[in-house]
Amino acid sequence: MRCVFVQFRCQPGKTYEVADAIYDREVVSELYSTSGEFDLIAKVYIPEDEDVGHYLTNRLFDIAGISRTVTTMTFRAF
């Protein structure tokens, strides 16, 4: 499994709805609200045989209320 972090910017007033929808899909390992430019950050484990872009697009990025995402790939845990 490959670990990626996905940050979500939500439309005003939609953060809790987006968070509930993300959680309901049972795709993320962890989900946090954050301060700064983005409203949420999720830790996602992607199966090795899956394309990261397709995996995230098909499972998360169609949620209503998301205005922008940034995905950070990881290489090594310390």
C-alpha cells in the first residue's frame, strides 16, 4: 500500500458535509480538519496495483462541496 495525503478546500459552509461524505465512503485512514488554505486533510492508503489519480478521482473527488484538492505522495516513513 502507498500512503498519500490529500488536502481539501471546501466551499464556504460545506466543510462538515464534505467531511461526512469522505468518512462515509470508507476510503481514508484518517481525516482531520485543518487551519490555513485547506479545510481538511486525509491520509489514504492506495493499493500498489492502483493508479493514484484514478483511485482518488473515482472514490473521493466527485464529492459535492469540494472546490480544490492537493495530493502529496509519500516515499518513506521515519
